[in-house]
Amino acid sequence: MYVDCKPVLALAAMFMLTACSLPFSSGALEGTVTPVPETWADIVDADVIQIETQPADPYSVNLWITVMGNVPYIHAGANRATWVEHLEENPQLLLGHEGALYELEAERVTSSAELDRLSEVYKAKYGNYPRNMNIDEIYLYRLLPRAD
């Protein structure tokens, strides 16, 4: 009996090519803690970054990122994901990109006007607006240098 494996191989290859942009979670990020840059020029074009939350039991995830006014933003929509729960308990996080780890603090955005401005940047980068534009229902965070 002959089984044509081409469709299965094509699906596997497609999955492997897109896996880096999916929000898979894992533990501690690897890299070098680096001072927060003066500008986020290297991050502006990045489609996906990583964040690590919950320092006592590290949890990391791949996310889309948007930079507006030299401030990075991460967005979970209306999904109260594990990383969102962690940030609600402890806003400190590591942002990982190309081997650098930046120590930041997440601040939840509650302004509809800020969301409206950011959604234009988001659309220019990713080709569509965020799915949910109700600021009271979404989890949107601006990432700032830690105040330590």
C-alpha cells in the first residue's frame, strides 16, 4: 500500500515556519541583562519579542510588540492570559530580543485615546486593528524602565 505523505510534510513544514511567531510559553529567558536603550529602534521592526514574568517561577511567552512615542506596548486583547495574570500581581518583567534582556515594568493602559493612537501604529505594523477596541475589556500595557 502506498501512502502519499506530501500533504502531511507540507503541513509540518508550514507549522515549523510559523512556530516562532506563535505564543508558546516556557520558563526563564536566556540572554544578557542589558541597560534599557535610549530608543527602541531595534524593537520597532521586530514582529515578535519575548517577555518573562513571575521571577520566582519564571514564565515566558512570545508576543507581538508595538512601539509608539519610543514606548513599547504589549497587548493581550480581552484574553486574560497567564502572563496578564502575572503582570497584574507583579508588573516587573524581562523583555527579551536578540539575546538582550531588558528589565521593565508594565503599566496597564486605561485611556481610550491612547488605545486609539496605538491602534493606528498597530495597524500600520500588523495590517489590521486590534480585535477589541474597548479599553475596559482589554489588557494593554506600556513597558517602562523599572523604578527600582
